[in-house]
Amino acid sequence: MCVRYRTVLIAQLILLLSGCSLPLFPGTPRPGSPETAPGVSSGGTREQPVDGGTLYLSMFSAPRGVFNPILMEDGYDASIVGLVFAGLLTRDERLDLVCDLCESFTVSPDHREYTFRLRRDVTWHDGHPFTARDVVFTFQTILHPDYPGVLTGEYAALRGVERMLAQRAQVAAAQAAGRISPEEAAARRREGWQAWLEGDGRLAVRAVDDHTVVFTADAPHAPLLQNLAVPLLPAHRFAGFPAGELGEHPDTRRPVGTGPYRFVRYVPDQYVELERHEGYHRGRPRIERIIYRIANQDVAIGQLKAGELDYVPMKPSDVVLVEGDPNIGLFTRPDLGYQYMGLNHRNPLFADRRVRQAILLAIDRQAIVDHLLKGHGRLVESHLPYGHPYHDPEAVPPRRHDPEAAARLLAEAGWTERDAEGYLVRAGRPFRFTLLYPSGNAVRAATAPLIQADLKAVGIRVDLQMMEFATLADMVFRGRQADAWLMGWGVGLDPDPGPVFDPDSRWGGATGWRNERSAALLRAGARLLDPAERRPVYREWARLLAEELPVIFLYSQDQIEAVRLDRVRGLRPDARGALWNIWELWIPEERR
């Protein structure tokens, strides 16, 4: 699963929280035998939905347990958050933004004012009513100077926020230079925050009444509406708690939301248990309980076939294991994400663009797609993969495996000598680095040794190290100690990538790559609202990325979901995935 939410997460978050796994086109059902329509028995009799039962889902790595929608930083936590929480907006079958916790919303003609009229029938899982106070509290918390999450930059377009963040950056620079103490820096940030609250902040996000919220922007910003779909926090439970300590709040581990399912418990490395929210505003869920079991992909397939799991995201090589099973349906669609090999540009080995280009050409990426993905995927040449509405197939021609060209580029970069084992050396230093990859994802695990072998063929020595996803994420995005790593990004429907390539963000800072032209193009693209005007900007940006290669783009894998059709009824798979309408699903009494 991707690392996802002006964060990389926000784009992934919005789709995940509407029941999506980042697809674009409707899924194609492929049951293992002649299809039996959901809700119809094998004898052809129309069945009536019934209440009760437990749905067993799977995830391949353990969540961190950060079940707070404005703090979470990976897709495993997002899987739980997506069932427990809701936001103002969600996606419909065409993936357009539509109301979830609102009755209606309007955007002013100048795209600077967004008005939301909230639903009056929404309650939090503890019975407290949902109001405009929760909306204002959530966004003010994200903008608070002590907020420890990564979403703040997403809302720089709101009234006065960019100026406030610029002031914070100046304070941070002064502190880093030793001109002011940490205590004085904190005091200045709080002063700026208070001034914003009493000034522009009163217009940036304001509650007109208990059921009306208005957001005001300084200027049009294309991704802003999408970003306003972030899941919301209950103000009555978090208000008064220090913003800098949100991660320590009990509700971060035991969340209270407005989504279709309530949190019950998390047994680390084993399962997460949820129960239905009786007062869910879209209708009382029919399935009483959900168990998210944590199992690697190989184990999960066996549990699916044995009837111990109802849903498993499939890796392509395992499709053949279930294709002949009449009780299992397969749903396939292109992914709006991609896999990549991250590079730490602070490591002198990767400083030269020619070296990065050589690494890409040395890796037989098509072999990964053909053999590991069994053709269920495509090569990725830049950040916007095939299937994305802003993907431009003519922007960057596909680059094929070319070890000879890779060797020439390495020689041009000064890597001309080899040691006794045949590995490249320069000034006595070998070209050697460690590639980290997470456990739980079988395709990534199989990709790592292929990359190792391909790079060995051009004289680059790669050491492999597998670790838990959470540990890897800490090393990459916090410690920034990794040489190289295998991960994935989810890409939102809006082409703006947020801080994935912002060197001052947690995500972009992991690579250390800086490029002024990239920054200028992204600023220009976010200001434009007309897709016809935005496309040339993102075409130029895609070409820049493909040449600079801040990361090594690998492939985009099709999303393949397997569902037990003999147990799960009410499926209406579309562009949002197989289980997007999870509150409507049901299990026949004889199959519980």
C-alpha cells in the first residue's frame, strides 16, 4: 500500500476515505466461473438483504496505530481511518467531488469562497452531534504552529495562511542560524498564530452558524476543494488538548469518528476490530462487524481460498491461484499510483543526474511488469501515471532497458575503473549503497533482488535490507538515513503533487532534491483552474522530472481485488473499488 495524504497523503486520503484504492476506471469483475450476480443466489433466486455477520478483510503490514486522520502518514492506518471517519466531501462513481458530511456546497465565481451547508443528521460515534465547530476546529488545528502533522501546507491558499507560514519559515531560519533561542522562536510562532486568528483567520475558515462553514482563499488555488475533503476531528473530544501532543491523545489510538464503523480494538500485528455505527448518516450498515486481519500476501491468499478472509488485494502472480474458484470474484482496474526507488541526494553517489539516468536504464523495468506483474501494469516515466486524467503519453517516451547506455553515462560521470570483483570504483571509493524495502509486499520484495542483479551488471554493488514498513518510513521520512528505498506514491486526481517534490516538506525532504524550475512550474499549475491551461504546465513538469529523476520511476501496478462472492452480497464495484459501499454490503445468514 502506498504511503499516502499538500502532502502526498491528502490526495490518497480523499480517495481512500471514499472507499477508493486510487483507481480511475470502473473495475472489471472476473469471477472464477460463470458469474453469479451479487444479491442473487446460485439458483437464480433474488435474495433479500439481512443484517448481521462479520466481514473479514486483510492488510499486508501492521498499522502504526495512528488512527487520527490529520496525523496518519501511511495507507495501513488510512484503511482504518477510512471506515471510522468522514469528511465534508467524497467521490461519486465518476470520481467527482460530492457532499458527504454536507448537504450542499457552493464555490464563488472567483474561486475564492467555498460555502458548505452541513448535514443535520450526523452524530459522532459517542452520540455527540456533528456541527460547524468540528470543521473549524479541524482546520485550525492543522494550521496551529505546534501541529505535528504534515498537512499544513495544503491550506496555504486560505486567507492569510501563506503569510503566516512565511513568517514561521523566517523564525525557523533565525533559530537554525542561532540568532534566536528555541523559546523565543516558539513565542514568535505563537504571536503570529494569534495575530492570524484575530485577523485573516476569522475569514479563512468561519462558522456562520452551527450548520454553515465558509472558507476564504487569498487567490484561486485549483487543489483547494480537494484538500477540504480531509476527514474531520471531533472538537468536543480534542479541544483544549495541546496541539503539539495530538499523537498522545487517547483518541489517536482509539478513534471516534462519524464513519460507517466504530473502532473497537487493535491487537498489534494481529487484527483491527470495528463495529457498525448505528447512526451512520448514509444508512445503518448491514454487516455488524469488520475484522481487518494482518497477514502477508502469501498467507492471505490461503486464507481467502479457505474462506477465512472475504477480501484480499491480489498481486498479479496469485491471480492464477483463484481464477478457477467459482466463489471468488476478481475486480481489476488501473492504479492511480506508482512504485519507485527513492534516492538520497545527500549521498554523493547520486548527485550527478547522469548517474540517476544510468540507474534507470540499467534496471529492466519491463521485465518486472512482464514477470512479476504478469502484464498487470505499465512502466512509469514521471509522477503522473497511466490512467491519471493529466497523464500525457507524449510527454515522455517510454525508456527501455539499455545497460550499454547506462555504462556510457556512468563513464561520463567519472565511473571508469573497476575493482577485482568487477564493481565500479572512483578515487578509491566503490559505487556501493544499501537498498531498503518493506516486508509484507511480495512484489516489492521480489523487485529488490532484480534491481540488485541489474545494477551489478553495470558495476554497481547493491546491498539489500528488508524491514517493517513503519521502521522504513521512519528512516526515510524522519531520520533521512537511507541510501535508497522501495516505496509507492498515491497520486490524487488533481495533478498538483504537493510536497512530494517540495524539498522543505517531510516527504520531499527525504530525497533532498531541489530544483527551482520544478517549484516554479508547480506554483503555476496550482494557480490555473482551466484543465486546458494546466496541461501544458504539467507536460513540461513531467519532462523535467523524467530528465532529472529525483527518484527512479518503476511501474504502476493494476489494482486487483479478490472478494468471496459466496459470502459478500450487495457489491456494486465501480471506479471507487469493490468495497466502496461497504455500509450496504451484507452476508446471507447461512454463510456467517
